[in-house]
Amino acid sequence: MRAAKTVHRGSIDSLCVETLRMLSVDMVENAHSGHPGLPLGAAPMAYVLWNRFLRHAPSNPHWWDRDRFVLSAGHGSALLYALLHLTGYDLPLTQLRRFRQWGSLTPGHPEHAVTPGVEASTGPLGQGLGNALGMAIAERHLAARYNRTGHEIFGHDTYVLASDGDMMEGVQSEAGSLAGQLALGRLIVLYDDNHVTLSATTPITFTEDVGARYRAYGWHVQEVTDGNDLAAIERAIAAAREEATRPSLIAVRTVLGHGSPGKQGTFEAHGSPLGADEVRRVKERVGWPVDRTFFVPEGAQRHFRRAVERGRALEADWQRRYEVYAREHPLLARELERRFARRLPERWEASLSTFPTDPKGMATRKASEAVLQQIAASVPEVVGGSGDLDPSTCTWMKGHGDFESTNQAHQEVQGAVGGSWSYAGRNLHFGVREHAMAAAVNGLAYHGGFIPFAATFLVFSDYMRPAMRLAALARLRSIFVFTHDSVGLGEDGPSHQPIEQLAALRAIPDLLVLRPCDANETRWAWQVALEEHGRPTALVLTRQAVPTLDRTRYASAELLRRGAYVLDPTAGATPDLVLIASGSEVTTIVAAGARLGAAGVRVRLVSMPSWRLFEEQSADYRESVLPSAVTARLAVEAASSLGWERWVGARGAVIGLDRFGASAPGEVVLEKLGFSVTHVVERALSLLETSTASAVRSPLASRDGRAGG
């Protein structure tokens, strides 16, 4: 039993609730921007949760076994900042006064690693629920893997505050469905059921029975009919904490903008400041000083700040228990400490293979599979799965178990698939839920102690883009594995053949996109991904086989670290033409380069697996790979040509794909759409002719004697 802490019921509760409300209103009004309605309505449930249930340590926001709180309704950030300030996190009142201002610790929507105590970057609705799913998976996995009899090192809860808007977004439905399937009993969602969204009341767009939907998902569902009834909210949270085998939804009926005489219960209280006159009326209603802003009564301050000592006591008790655990299980403890310190095991990379030269080669997804097995054996924090595509993405870690509840309700399913599943398994089965998959992987990264990955076909990255964008914004250590990376996948046709997706991924700031050309570049792509600490990585892999290049003839695949490199360094420093490609098209330019060389053309071959890594190299290195004096540059990539103009220059050219594909065998599609060796040679010769003619006509070229008429 995990009983709630009993506290005095009296005016101090009301005072604390109103303090949360008025601080939130003052933040929004002072910034002339924000969302006052949710804090006014949801403050009572937030107060009960943070004051009576949440196990956290304001003096150490990174304590491993703290409860996680995710404000999925991130537009209500003023409420979260008020809670963090009042309970003693390193968020002074001066930062509340700077709400939504340049360089403040109180941005418009919560941002992880910006504000102490903020567990996830939220705002795009539904994402926080997906993140919380990942956090709850993280807790169950760590508990199953590391807890021992008499030593419960992990046993924390994940709480979410969600809105009507969250409940409408599709990612929330995916996350809710999977959480029920996984029987994540330590996941508790407080649903701020206020029947209002930004532009209207919900009867216009949203009249479904949310509770019934969640019951169908397998959740424990409760309703609190009065959002100001602290006792009822407390009973509901206590009951949810007692529910061990089902996640819990508590629908709390609130009034958006509670206490605002002119705006409560309307969309006008949602996304705009109340206005000075309305703020005065709100404060007068509860006897608050109308001539003071950011006022914190001394009694409320003392009451909230008790969280600091409670947190220290909780953490100290846990630390004592952990020290006993570490003495009895030193290897496990050292592994945990390394994981949470974000250090990879010593010499983990020594197990990674070097692939032999092979003209037939293998698909880079298959090379990835081989590397992933080696990584899984030596890096236990790597966990992940696919959107029901393990056989195609080749991302199942053999012998490392499948993450699933062992509840009796699931025994029949487990028997049917022949598995012995538990929460200790490292393979996550997301089902056909790409959006929630990406959000949950981010949740695992937010939680700490994991390097998580998600896998699907590249074309379905469209479903994952919102979560991937947030992973980049929050600089998470998430890895996204995308296979079937071009029209080369073949017969499935244009609905499954990616065109614009590669350009779309490259457009996301701080997302590292790697498209390796062969098995050895794939091995190094995985190593780079695991060594990245401050940003997510997307691995883009082929369905079809590509030759494994002879690295005694061509440059080391380790040069993938630099984003682009001269593949044939012995070809000379003054080429007539530079051929550039990524992924499977590198094979094409290698063959084209051989033909052109036989015809007397001096060709430089450049493999460019990552634009971003190349951008980060010194100007001298970039010049050494793509010399500015060589204007005849031809890029070849079976994807949108958008962006390649930066690398080929004004006089270069691109063989790209700015149309949809077709259903046919992959090699046929590639040839028909211009990705044959013959076509590359023809375009290269044509480019050389044009470049030579331009050079002859150039007055500058004539003056310096390098070309003349």
C-alpha cells in the first residue's frame, strides 16, 4: 500500500491554491501573453498532487527515483512555474516576472533542460502523454532489471496533467492504447475536463465519452465532478496509486478560468491575458491584494517550501537503501551509475565488426541488424523497437527479451507467440503506432538511464515528425532508425517510396541525419549515434543490397564522422569533376567514376552521409573535400533535390527525384528514374562541357591564364 500523507485541512489549503492561481495570472498579465484559464481551473488538483503525493526533491531535480510530472497541457506553463518556484526549485520569483521573455527560465511552453524541474518539453498537445508512456516504461524496465528482493531501488510514479486538447490528438490515443496493453499501473493521468478549447467550447467538436474510451483501452478510470473538491481529488489519486496493474485516468471536471466573472467557462479565458480589469475582479473575489503583483503570502510560502525538507528526507532514505544495495550488488550498482552518468561502457566499440569487401554486399538495414546485435550485447541501456516492422527494419535484439506485462490477462497472447515476456525485456513492441512510438522513445530519453531507438520505414517518418522535432529541441539522445530509404524499395510503389522525407529530416535543426553508403559506414553511423550526447540521430538505411566497398582501395569508413570525405584519395588533388552521393547512390557514382576515368576525365568521388556533420567541419576541411576551384560538381541522390544546391554550387547539377516513384522492381524503378550509371556518366559529361564553355567565356578565367579563347 502506498498511502497518501495526511495534512491539515483548513484555510492553508485554500490560501495555497489561490497563491498558485494568482501567481499564474500575474505571470500572464505581466507578459501580455499566455494562457490563464488552465491554471485558474486546475490549480486545486495540481496542489493536491504536489503537496500530498508527488515524491520529488527540489534540491536535486535529477534524483533517480523521483516521481515524474509531465504537463502535457504545456500551454498552462505558468501553473508549473508557480509550483516549481513555491516548492523550492532553483526558479526565483524574478524568473516568474520574466515569463515568456528573451533568455528567461520561464519560456512560453515548458522546456526540458531550461527550467529546473521540468521533465519534458511540451506544448504540442498529446506529446506529453506519449512522453509519460516512455517514462512509465522506463521505470518498469529498470525495476525489473535492477530491483532485488529487499532492495526496491526503482518504484516511482509518472503523473500527467492533460487537457481536452490532449484528449483530441491522435498521439494520445496511440499512447493510451499501448499503456493499457502494457498494464502500466504507475502511470496516472489527471484530465482537466473543462470542456473548452482555444477557439470554442468542446460540444462543437468533442462530445465523446473519454472515460469509456479509456476503459476500453484497459485503464482504471475515475471521475471527480468538482475540480475544487480537494478531498475528492485526494481520494481519487490515492485510489489510482493503489491500482497496480492498470494505468489510471482521473477526469476532473473543472471550470476554465475559474473565478474570472466575465470570462470563466469561455474560450476567452484560454489563450489570452484576462486584462487588468478582469484580474482586479478575480483578486477581489478571493480577498487578494489588488495593488500587488507576484504576491506570495508568508503562510503559503512556508507550507509549499516544506517540500524541500520532505524531498531531502525522501532522497536521503533512498540513498541509504541504495548504499546497502550497492554493497550487496556492486556490479549492478556500477552499471546503473554509469548509465545515469551517460557514460558508455569501456571499450564497448571493440565488439563492432569490420565488414569484408563484397561486390554483392548487403542492405544497410541488414548491416545495421548485425551491428545492433553487437551493441545490444555490450550496451544494456540500448532499448527500443519498431512500429510493427521488426522483420523489415531488422531491429529486434536477439536474446534480450520482449517488454510486456506478465499479467494473467496476457498469458494467452504470450503463449500464442511462444514468448516468455516481462518488463525486463529490451525489445519494445509499439504496434502500428509510429507517433506514440517516437514520443515514448523521447520519454525514455527524458527519464535517464537509456539510449532508446524507434524504427520504421522512412516514408512513415511523417507520422513521427512532431516528436522528432521535440527530440531535437530538447537535445535528447533518441535514435530513429529508418529503412526502405528510397524508390529502390521497389514494388510497394509510390505510397511507400520516400521522396521528400530526407530533405524534411535534414531541415530539423539539431537532428543528426546519417545515410551510410555500405556496411562499414553503417557500423560507424551506429557508433556516432551512440556517442552523441546532445542531439537525436536519424539512421537512414536501404532495403536493397549495396556492395561493401574495398576499404584498402577507398578511404576508411570512419570518415563518416566528418560528414563527407574523399572516397578515392589517390585520385589526385585537381579533379575535373566531383561526383557526390549518399547512401546507395555512392555505389552508382563509384561505377560512373570508373567509366569517366577510363575516358580520361579526372574524377573525385565524395561520400556525403551527413550534411550536418560536414557543416560542422572546419572551412579548410570542407575546402579539401569540395575545392571551390572545381565548379563541375554533380550530386546523385534518389530523393528530393532540395538543398543540394548548397553543395554543388551555381554551376553544378543534381540528379535527384522531384516526382513520385512507381511500382516495379527496385532496380527497374531506379533505372527508369535516372539513377543508372549510364545516366550519371551522360550528365557528368554534359556538365563538364557546360563548365568548360563557361570557363572559356569568363573574363576572370582569361585574365589569370587558366582558360582562354
